[in-house]
Amino acid sequence: MDEVKERLSGVFAPMTTPFQNDEIDFDGFINNVTKLNKSGLRGYFVLGTNGEYKSLSVPERIQVLQTVVKHRSKDKIVMAGTGMESTKETIEMSVKAAEIGADLVSLLMPHFFTKRIDDEVLTNYVLDVAEASPVPVLLYNNPSVAAGVLISPEIVKEVSEHSNVVGIKDSSKGNFQKYIEASHDNFYVLAGSATFFLDVLIAGGIGGVLSLANVFPDACVQLYGVFKEGDFKKAKSLSEELVSLNKEVSGKYGVAGVKAVMDLSGYSGGAPRRPIKQLNDQQKQQLKKVLMEKGFI
């Protein structure tokens, strides 16, 4: 197995950023990393959607990444979200992330000027960053938070020829098979949701970045493990449990739901940064009931 594939094979937690009164709770953050270090997770995806990275200033993003890199255990891989609206700033952020100690960087596509963004623009963006980045580059496909901008299979086909473009975290619906078929060798697909994690593995993907891994890492890792062992019946059963839970948590409430479940399970979740609302008491009680019924707490 090549080094990049080994680094990406498994389950990653897309780290949330705990806040208290809209300020980053670094003590809580360190507590989360320390607890997750004891799990079988492959690593951490820092500064992604669950990390509310668009709500963080650039200095805060650097502090968050420094915190995870400093406190991770040696066996954990760190992917850093460095996508910005300009190629120049994305390169600067990617270089900084590598200096801090990130093993790979992940690029959410630029989307502010949506009407001016086509396949050629995105292809050039990825290739320019890949040329300048000291560490391997992954694409991050999530149209729901990128003004509908979707990475096409044609883009994947072209950029996957570059030796420093190594994969894609796909959080969209119904596209992973096309990416797997379009990509060249040494380009790897990771699921961005528990909803289709098992489907991605069956199709030839090698891992997942799952919001539930922030709070139930062992269950996510177990699913990956039994699949790798060839126990597809058990894998399907575990997948159904996680899919059902995911619908009740991030599917229904987004990052606020993930954070609420973290608080219920001994992690530091906290509220999202304003203006995003946290769950009310009734919603939290309903989530607690769901977790107890499903045997997760």
C-alpha cells in the first residue's frame, strides 16, 4: 500500500470547534482531541464544515490547527481545510498549514462568484494549489455549503493526473461512483457522510470523514473494520444503525445537533458560533431520548 493510501484509509473525525460566549473554548477542544486520541480513528479533518471554519478568522483557524497538531497522538493523521476564495490565499493557507504540521490539505471549492466559476476555473484552481502545496491535496466536494458549486467527474479526471492531488472528500449525493470511475490511479475517494459511507467502501472508496466520529468514533471505526474483514452482513447492520442516528443528529440539526450530542456524551460540544442557533431544551431532550433508545448512551 502506498503511503498516501495508508494515510487516508479509515475513519476521520471532522473536528467541531467548541465555543463559549462566541470565543473558542480551547480547553474543551484539547479535551476532545485527547479523548479521540484513544480511539481507532485514522485521524482528524480540521477546519471543515463541522469546524465552522467560515465563522473563524484566519488567526483563529491557525490557532485551531495548531491545537490539534500539538495534541494529536502520533498515529493520527491531520487534514486541514485551507480552501479560500482566491488561489493566492489558498496557497498561502496551505503552505502555513504544512508548516504547522498538517499531513494533507483539503480544498472546498471557491464559490463567491458562482456565475463565473466553471470547470476550467476550478481545474486551474486545484492544479495551481497542488503545484505550490508542500503536502498532498484533497478536493472537498460539498455543494450544500458552496453555493451549489459541484466538482464534476471531468475535473476529477483531469486533476487526478497531478501527483500532488490525491483524493476527494465527497459530501454530495450520488456522485462518488462517477468520481471513482473518472479518477486515475493513486486518487482516493472518502465518504463525507455516514449516510453513504458503506456504499463508498463497497464501490472502491477507502475511508470516510463522518460527523458522528466526533462523538461515537468506536462505532464508526467498527463499521470500517468489519467491512475490511469481509463481514458484509455485520457491516450492513452497523451501517443501518449509523445512518438512522445520523439522520436524527446532523441530518436534522446540522453542526448544532452534533455539538448537542457531544455535550450529552462527555465531549465539549458547546453552541455554534452566532448567528447559527443552538438546539433548544426540547430538541436536546428529544436527541437524548433517541440516543438512549438506540443504545448510544
